[in-house]
Amino acid sequence: MHPDEKIQAHIVSVWRESKKIFSVGGREGMLVLTDKHLSFVHKTESKMSWWKAITQRQVITFLKSKNTMIRHDGYNEEDLIGDVENSKNVELEFKEIDKIEFKEETWGSVLYLEYEKDGKKENFQYSVAQDWVKYPLKEPTKFLKVDWEPFVQYIKERQ
């Protein structure tokens, strides 16, 4: 991430699943869209109390307006720079994204993303979770219907 970049959209409680044939399960994290990058942050330095408050506030925000171009208080560019240093997090330049599209399913809205990073092709789907089950494994039980179009359009215009 470049020092002059600004966060354009920040979505928490995002469930990422691989679209590989034999993959099982997924990961919770946040999608962060900047001027030049799209990042999926799974490991963050942010506090758990902040995360819980923001996820609840985000659900209310999405129930009022489905626009995904939102930002949250308490997470800024410096936090993102620190988080993307962790190798478990993914930071993509827009030119590395081969395909990005979205689809409305009966259960929620899905963002599909294909990219090539370090010579390896990846294919994931992202959805915004509303409710979770914590036992035996943490998994979403309900997803939100959101409008991915402005998010996707922002990336496509800058590729």
C-alpha cells in the first residue's frame, strides 16, 4: 500500500470461500478497497471489542442502505498498512484481478473474484454475514443482501 492511498470502502464480517473443487469452509475477515488495492484482511491488530461493535453497526447500516461503499470509524490507512504486512492477508493491485462480478442469490449477495498473485491463480467468493454460529466451528448462518455494483464498478474503472 502506498502512503498516499486512501480507504474508499471497508466492509467487516465478510465470509470468504474458495471456489476450488475440494475446498471446505471459509474465513472471516474484512474487505478494504483503497485507491489502488483490494485487500482481504483475515488477521488484524484491531481490538475484539471494536470488531463486535462495528459488525453490529454495519448490519444496521446495510439494512437501511445496501451500498457497499462504506467506511467505519476506528480503522484507518495506518491500521491497514500494519495489517497487510501479515502474510496471511491478501493485498491485490487492481491489475492482478482477472475477473470480478457479483450475483444475487436467494440467501444473500455474492462477490466473485478471480486473480493471479505470485504466479498462482485464485478463485474466491465473498459474502457479508449477518449472524454466526460459534460452535463447533465459527460459520455464518445468515447473509446480508448488499449492492456490490459500486464496489465492482470502482475497481473496473481503475483497471
